[in-house]
Amino acid sequence: MPIIGLGTFNQPEVQDAVKWAIDAGYRMIDTAEMYKNEQKIGLGLKEKFAEGVVKREDMFIVSKVWSYSHRENEVVESCKRSLKRLQLDYLDLYVIHTPFGLNFHREDLLFPYREPGVFDTNDVDYLETWRGMEKCVELGLVKSIGISNFNSSQIDRILSVCKVKPASLEVELNPHCTQKDLIKFCKDKGISMTAFTPLGRPNPINKTPKFIYDEKMLNIAKKYGKKTTQVVLKYLIQCGASPIPRSVNKQRIEDNIDIFDFDLTSEDIAVIDSFNENKRVITFSDAKGHKYHFLNPEDF
């Protein structure tokens, strides 16, 4: 699994970004059924394969089963649909997007509501979903399987019964949400970590999050001749995670991978650690209280 990848959440027009990323040296592309951009990603990949820039085996492609396909018999069909859109024969990693399930209304309604502010969830056990994931491995549709937005207790529950161990956990990680205990837990279990929202969705107008614009971070960046965003991505790698920053801007895509000519000191890391607030951008708050939610009600 590559140490950095291109995130594509909320990026419908991503075909050029995929091509720019491959040209810049990215070899991991992260998508999901929920992102509704697998077809564009597939077209970008197809172009680069045809040009001979990369071969299929050079790339690490990740997708995710959405929460309205959590029943065991639905997972394989969901995976096949993703493969068809991506124009691929297999995925390198297939991931359960959330531990809680949603009731299916229609394919284009990703977030069905039971009432205002409350998702129309179901009680399908993610262990059943995991059995479907294992079937994907058995059928050769995927090389490895993983999870996203799961906590350590939920991972332990899978590990206690699984035939195929989770290869990777994808969660929100950034200097506002470092989750060091979860990183250690996964390292001890031999599970790789992927960091989504690694930059905390920078807003230059409001100068948020502060770890991008703070003077202490600016000083660290200046020391290495880098941008603060590059420092943050290197920080996450040195903490043991593979960040997947998202962008459809060619220069930013190139900047985000230009982070392998410097190393942060322990003093630098301590400064960045100090920004931790256990503050999340992504909480799926409309599923608050569900028995399979990854957060406790008091954590919102």
C-alpha cells in the first residue's frame, strides 16, 4: 500500500486530477461508491494505462461499499458495480464505509432520513457485512479488505470471528484529531492506517483550521522550505498513517506529494501534537446513538 494517495471525496470532476496525480507519482487512488465518481476515475486510469505511463499492477485502487448495501448478499453485487464503473478486474482494497447500515430507498439517495436530522438506519450487523467482504476476496474481486470509521472495539469484534483479517483502517486523522491510541492499536494488530481529511479542509478566508495558519506551523514550514500543508502530510506519515489529501488542482496535487526530501524532528512533532483537540470534521451526527456508530453520544 503506497504511503500517500489521492483522496476524491466530493470531487465529481476528478478525471484530470487522477491523470495529474499519476504523472506526479501517486500510485494510490481512494474512492467509494458514495463519492459517485468511480466512472470518471476509471476513465482517468484507462487513459494512463493506454499511454503506458503505468500498468494496472502499478496502481493501488481503493473503493468502499456504501451503507445501504450492508447485507451479506448485497456486498458482492456492490463490489461488482464499482469494478464495472472503474473498468477494473479487481480492487486492491475494498472497505466498509461505515459500521452502521442505512435502509435502501433508491440508488441516488445516499442519505435517507427517517425524520429531519435522523438517518433511516437499520440494525444489520457489520459482522454480516464483513462476511460479504470475505466473499469478495474468495471470488477474486478484491485483493484485500478493510474498514472505515470503525473504533477499536468494533475492530476487535471483527478480529474475533473473521476468516480474513482487516488489512487497513481509514479514519479521520489530522493535527486536530490525532487519534494516537487508535494508531498504536492498529499497529499492534498489523492493520495499516489511512488518514482522510488530513488537512482538515483548509479555509484561507477564515484561516482555519489553525494548524495550517498558526505561526508555529509557519515557522516549521519555513525551516524546511515547505508549505504548512506539506508539513502536516509528512507529520501524519511519521505518525504511522498514509494520508489521502484530496484536490482537483494540479499544483496542489504536485505539492502534496513533494514531501519526501525532509523529516520532522521530535521537537517539530511535539509542536504539531499540541494542536490536538480530538475535534472531528466528519461525525455522521445524523446517525448519533446508533448501536454501531463509531462515536459515543457524548463525543459529538
